[in-house]
Amino acid sequence: MSIVLTDLTKRFGRNLVVNKASLEVTDGHLFVLLGGSGSGKSTILRMIAGLIQPDGGTILLNGQDVTLLPPQARGIGFVFQNYSIFRHMTAAENIEFGLRIRKTPTARRRERSEELLDLVGLAGLGRRFPDQLSGGQQQRVALARALAYQPAVLLLDEPFGALDVKIRAQLRKTLKDIQRRLMVTTILVTHDQEEAFELADQIGVIERGSLIEVGKTEELYHRPRTEFVADFIGGSNVLTGRVRDNQVKVGSTVLPLPRGIASHDEERPVRLLFRPETVLLQSEPFSADSGVIALGQGQVIERVFAGSQQRIRLEVEGLQEIPSRVPQSDYGWRTTQIEAVRPSEAEPLVQFTPEQKFWIGLRHYHILETVGLKMLICSEDSSAGEAVANFGCYLAQAAGGSATMVSVVDSSQALVNARERLERLREQWLGQLPHLEIRVRQGAAGGEILLEVQEGHYELVILGRQKSSKEARPAAFGSTVRPLLEQVGVPVLMVQEPRSSLGRVLICSAVGEPGKADVRIGGRLASLTGGLATVLHVRSSQETSEQRRRAEQHLRQALSTLESMGVKSQSKIGEEPAIDHILSEAEEGDYDLIVIGAPAPRPPRRLRWHDLANQIVSGTHRPVLVVPLVD
Amino acid sequence: MKTRRRRTSRKTTGLLPISFLLLVLLPLLLMPLGAIYIFAARGGLGHFIRTFSQSDAQFALRFSLLIAFATSLVNGVLGTFAAYVLAKYRFPGREALSVVVNLPVAIPTVVVGTSLLLLWGPLGLLGQFLDPMGVQPMFAPFGVFLAHLFVTFPYMLGAVKPVLDELEATYEEAAYTIGASRWQAFRFVILPTLRGGLFSGTLLTFAHSLGEFGATVMVSGNLRLRTQTAPLYIFAQFEAGNIETANAVAAVLATLSFALFFVLLRFTQRRSQRVA
């Protein structure tokens, strides 16, 4: 193996940029690291090159541990997005620079640069200066320069990002040819999936610093393991179904469970993936012997012409109450949406105009690895902490997700006790939660929990809260909760008195922008636990007619969205003052959970609504779910 | 080529604004400059020869050139270093430091002279300890040198730093990944891109040092044959009523400055042409 990364980690300040990335690249392969901007892909590449020092983990190049070596000693070739070829040197001088440093004789240098110029398709242009070359040609020079001294490993950081489409395609081909010919082990970083598929032998998908999945290109496209990769690569439809009698039930449709998929627990939710280009559309129902699985009848919502293909979005009545994960149904839609792709035709036989009805069929589908909500349960060493932990485990079990229990202690003596306590809790829940993980960390509670959440990519954090005494300051969001909401953007469930069930959820909306995220996460929890959701809107006393219209529309949309998630729901309207109304409604309705938007990062005094989150958390003993602001 | 074509294609209307500009500039800039040469020429060639056969005139010019040369050399290196550090590294107080290094442009040169006296003079903050040891930086050639370093410091920085700022961070990193050491990267990759900035920065420093008056008059003590620079000599002669002598040296100084300036102009023009 030319390149082996083990648990590579990098932090910038409090931000975890690369999170224990481990990777092996087969000799002579071209490996593509694919990820969005800020996913940490370039940081990994720069650490391999030695331009950034990792905070943890090791880098092996050709069996040698280079983790602590400077870039000069690593024997790598690096190509930058902005070319970075030396302006005062000709193309040939640029290519020869590495050899000049290595004191190669002039004649040999000439020979090598001629050879490389030829290889990258720039024969005869060696005497030109960079400003006499086009962007594509400059990048070719950069590639030749990186290859001149025969590096063991070639690293390319979005090498074609600054070029236009045509030239990009040419350069891709050149790179692929050269890489095949020289068999140099290569890592290329890009955000462009088309580029990744065209070039890669293997692709690694990276998100928020973690390598989510690594695989051969086609495998990754057709049979991804995770929902994230299914969604990130290509267009996709992901529906949620339930396993029953070795079959998958999606609405009224029953599909056989594909072979090779581990038998799932009965009644467990599963995610079903099918690509838009595999969706069949026809105007008559599918016959039983066609081998096509009919999903039902759908109505075209929109058709988008996109050059070589047309994208058709349909809504499907028959799949009501089936949460479609991807594409996420537009907010306020009751029905499930499905995307299909058809090749464009100059004289189409079938027109896909809105409101037209089609039967939707499937030939292939793929079951994704099921993960429910990934939760972190923070358990303190107290009877209250125990109750919180139990409530968290109950939630995790109901949500069908994975959970990690963490306890933060301040001294090393307390480590053992805490571990024992968590072990006991794990024993108790072993039956219902076989995958419950436990972790004990030492340090300041706020910082350690923040780190744990960043490293583990949790979707929900459950925190216990001490019963507030009268003297306690009203601000409920301390140094633990605020960074979780603002820095990581993860919903925080604050539990003071655990409930025995999660049957009734109160989603609060009031003056100001109503939170769509609140509705979605509240609905998700309610759907997982089969509860009833109530959307409460508190009206301002001086509400204008325009504001009223908007609020009513929001309530309608919220109910539709909840319905599309399969949640029984109702709406209520209350009068100001918001805080009193919400609290009294919570008591009257005996709700098990209150969902509320997070306060603004630095709340201006006049925005009373945003301060509401704090007031509600301190004003009730019921569990409160605080949902971060999403932009 | 390109610039020439552009120039000819530009329309030659606008006669009025052009002539108005010339009319304003004539008494403001052109006539005073002309006056130097006219007065200098009045005494005839003989007067020039007589002036420059005097040892203090010779010394003043020589001393000025020497100081200017030394100043450009030291500030050339120091300014480049400062620009490199300020452009490359991010550290607390960087903003403040870049203000401080540019400060000499804003401070009146006479004030610079005063502050140097207050530091290095016989009664100054540091000078009071040096004085008993017989070390006196002020009222000596070294004091003049110090003043010129102070006054001209920002010019090199101003010429080099923009080039470095524009240079992508990956430029140096590219050199590292290829195998160049820090020094090799600086010597073969960074320094050559700075050529233009170094040249114009040095020239500017030299020209300013050659004409420096305010700070020099304070710290030099205006000692004949010891610390008297050409501008000081001109001033002294003028005050003594030897207008022709003053004018002769002034004409030489002006000619030197013109020459430097034209070299600089030609150079920057050539560079901008190449970029286009």
C-alpha cells in the first residue's frame, strides 16, 4: 500500500476539521476524495503532503511513517487548484525545478522536461512563460512539474476547479491516461461527482471531516450503505418502509426484501433507495407479469428540461404517510414526492406536463443501512442523571436509532465509578438497545460534550437539567447548550423530569418567523414514537392582517408536512403573552415534549420571542427540545 | 505594441482641458524647475567649475550619494524582510505593526529629527548612557544615516509588500512539495518575483535619501566636511548669499533626481506593458 492513513485528526481551534480518517489506497490506483466545501477533504490532502501538521493519527507513504516529516522529505507531487506555477520561469524551467533542486545534470534535466512536455501534450511550448499559456496549459505544466522527479505519490487538490467545462473534460482524460501509464498512486480531491466517477478507481465520500463510505465507483452509486452517500451522489429517491414477513411494506405496496440483505427486525423502519433514472413511468397500470413493482399512480408536479435529460417531479397519493427522505418533500406538502429522469427527445412521444397522471414502477431498488436518530445521552452521576439516561434510552429505542451514553467527570478517580454506573445502565437496556455505546470523558463538561458531539455526528443531544431553584439565574442555556446549538447546530433535548412516554408533542410557533426545522424534527420524533403533534401558534395582540394570513398559511403547511410524515396532528392558536400561554397549554394538555426554536446567537433586547426558549426551559419541568436556527 | 496602438487610437479632442491643465502646471511645477537651471546657467560654465573645485561642495555631494547608497542597501534588505514577515505570517499585533512601519511617511521629517535627538542625543533616553563612553551617534555621519533609514523605511516596504500580498500562499508551498528548502524556495521562487518591486523600491529610497532635508538638518548639526549633505549645503550657501553656488549644486542634484526618476518611469512602463 502506497498510502495508509490511520485515525488522521485535525482541529482548527474548537472546530474538528478531520475526524479520525483512516484510509488505504491500493498501489497504482486513483483514489478520489469526494465531499462538499468545508468537508475537510483538502485538509486531509494537505496533511498527506506535509503542508499541515495533523493533531493525531499517522500517515504512511510506501511503508514509511512520514507523519512528522516536512513536505520536502516526503517524495510527493502536488497539484494545486490555482496552478501555482512559477511566473518568472518558462514552462520547461518550471518542470525542471524539482530536478534542479535535486542537482540532476543539465542534459538529463532537458531530456526529462522534453519527455514530460510531450506526455502532457505541450510539446514545443517549453520556452513559453506562464502568462503566455492558457489556464488549461498552465495546469498541464503543473502536472508535469509534479511528476518530473518521479514522486511515489501524486496528490491533486481540485485541479480542474478553475477551468471551464470543455477544457476540464480534456484534462481529465489526459490525467487518467497519464496516471494509467505511469501507475502512480494518486489521490484527487474534488466536489464534482461527475469528475469523481470518471476518474476514480475508488471513491471516498467525506462529510464534516469523517470518511462516510469508501468503495468502487459503481458499487457506491448503486449500492451505497448510508443515506448520506445515496443522497450526496447522483439524484435519488429514498422512501421509508417497514419490514414485515421478510418483505418491505411501503404504503400499500409490498416489495420483496432483496437477497443479500441481512434480515431485519420485524417492524423496523428501513430506507429504500431507487435512482431517478430507474423509475418507470407509463400511462397504463403495470401488468402483474412484467416483473415491475408498481408504486402507485402519481401526478406530475413539474418538469425541468436540463439539456440531455428532463427531470420530472411527481407526487404520489398512494404513498401517503410514507415519509420520503429524499427528495425531501417541499415544506407544506402532504404527499410523497418522487423524482424521475427521462432522456430528452426532440419529438417526444410522451409529454410530461403538470397534472398529468402516470403509473410509477420500479425494477431495481436498494435497501440502505438503517439508522434512526443518532443520539447522545449525557448522564450525570445522580438519581436525576439516571432517570434522564433511562428516558434517553427509551427514546432511542422508540426511534430505532443508535445511542451513545456519555458521562463527563472532573477527576481520574471518578472515571472508574462513572464507567461502572454506565455499564450497569447498559446491562439494563441490553434487551432493547443492543448497540448502546458508553463513554466516559474527563474534563470540563461543556467542552467535552461539544467534542463528543463533533466527533460522533449526533443528531440529537439529551441533557439532564437540575431542578431550578428560585435563586437560579433565569438563563437556562449555559456554556454547554449554547455552543451545541450555535456551533454544531444539533437539537438539544433538555430533560428535567423524564416522562414515561412520548405520546403528545407540542410544537411552538409564535410571533416572528415560524421554524420549519422545529416542525420537521418534532414530527420526526412523533412519527418514530407514534405520538400526536400539536402545533401552537401564539398571536401578537397587534397582529396585522398580513401577519395573520402568513401565520395561518404556516399552520396549514405545518399540518400538511406532519401529515406527510405520518403524524397525527392538530393546530391551536393562542394569545399573547406567549410565555404564559405556552406554559399553560403545556400543563393543560399534559404534553410530554415541548419543541421550540433556539434563541438567536446574540439576541437583541427587543426580540422577546427569541428569549422565549430560555424562559420556557426555566419555566417548565417537562422535557424541552430546542432546535437550532437553520439558514 | 498593444499600448502604442491604444494610445494612437485615443481621440485628440479635449484641447481645452489639456491646455488648462498645462496652464495650471506651468507656474506650479514647470517654471520653478526651469528657474533652477536658468539661475545655475547664469554664472556660466566657469562658475560650475569654481563651485565644484571647492572641497565642501564636493564633500556634500559625495556624502549625499554615499548615504543614499547605504540607506538603499540596508533598507532594501530590511524592508523586504519586513514585507515578507508582514505578508506571510498572521500574529497578534500584525495590524499595529504594519501601521507603525508605515508611520515615517506621515510624520514630518523635522519631528523625526527631533525624536532621534531625544533618543540618541547627549541628553537623550539612550544617548545619556552612551555619552560618557564617548559614543555620540548624533551630529555625526552615523546619525545622518540613522535619520535616513527612519525616513525612507516605508518605501521599500510599500514597493515589495503588494507583490507579496498578491502571491498565492500555495506558491511557496508548491516549492516545498517539489523539494525546495525554505531558503531555496525564497531564493529561487519568491525573490525572482520581487525583482520589479525591489528595483523600484530601491530607487525610491535612493531618491528620497538624496533629497532628505528636515530630519538631516536636525541630527547632523550641519557640520562642514563632516555631516553636511548636498541639500544642507545648498541651504547654507543660499543663506550666505552665494546664490549661484547654491544653484549649481541644486542643478546637479535635480538632474540626478530626474535621471533616477526617468529610469524608474521607463522600468514601470515596461513592466505594465509585459503584464498587458
